[in-house]
Amino acid sequence: MLLESYAERRVAEPMASEQLSSTQDPAFRRVHLHGQFDAAHSYLLDNRTRNGRPGVELLQPFHDQASGLWLLLNRGWLPWPNRRTPPVFTTPEQSLSLDAWVYVPPGATFQLHADPANANWPRLVTAIEPAKLWNELGRTGFAYELREEAGPASYVVDWPVVAMGPEKHLGYAVQWFAMALALFGLYLYFGWHNAKEKQHGSGHESTQHV
């Protein structure tokens, strides 16, 4: 089964980073990296929870020396209990070695609203699209997010072995889309109803003044 194959990749020996670009099916494969983070361009992936606690996931560009590739590395989960103050994190300045695995989402992330383009850094987002980042920065980068394993630069990295199958992910997307349509329908109905009430009230007042 496909999910079993992905689970086996998560426990296999890491491949060399030079092999990454030529791998036809990189999903969930482990990779050994050596390079440096770009601290100036950090993504904060919103609406991430751990044990009921609100937080974000921290993603930063990482330049791998062996392959020359830029990679978008997910360093893990950070708590964010008070949204009036930004999440606190640090970025290693020196080069370091680490292991990560390729996360290929089973489908596009459903968003009620698109993330603002060209917002300030660190950038709070609800979906991750590495290709847009590389295009914005003018860099040659890998097309998928990599999730860091426990190491010198990681935060909370209790990643699931496999998040969910494509069928379940699609089911959730359909549910969210149906909910959004229902809310939009209610918005239109109450807007029409309120407008009708105001029109009726205006007509009643004009009759009284005659």
C-alpha cells in the first residue's frame, strides 16, 4: 500500500542531498543536509496546535552546500499563547548538519482567504507554497517543504508518520468548502432580509407622514 511505503521511507537511511532533484517521487524520503539558514525570510504557519495549545510552525529557507539548492525547511512547532506579541524564535548563524524529510501535501490547502502577497517578514501564512517564495526571492529552490527531524535547530517536531491519505484530505476539503458555501448563503439571506425590513420600515414611515 502507498501509505505503508511512505512510512517505510520515514525510517530509511537519509539520502544525499545531491540526489534530491533527480528523485522522481521524493515524498517522505529522508535527506541529509549541510548548510545555513536564511534568517531574513521566515514563514510562520498559523493555526497549528499541540495538545490543545495554539501555535505556529516555523519555516525558513536553508541553503544546502552539497547540492547548491535552496530548501524550505520546517523547523517545527512554536507556542503562541498571546497573539498580541509575536512568537519568539532564534536562528543559528553558523553552518550545521541536519536530517529532514520531504513533505508532499496530498492536495492544495483550503483557504477561506488567500495570504497577503509581499507582506513583511516574518510572514504569517495559512498555506505553504515554496515555488512562490523562490520566485519572489529570485532563487533556484526545491518544490516541496522539508520537515526537520530532532536536532540542533529544531523546535517541536513530533510529526505524524503519515498525516492522512488523499481520500481523507479531500473529504476534509469538501467539508470546509461546504461550510464556506453555507456561511456565504446565510450572509446573503440575512443581508437580503435586513434590506427588505429597512425598505418596509421606510415605506411605513412615509405612509404615516402623508
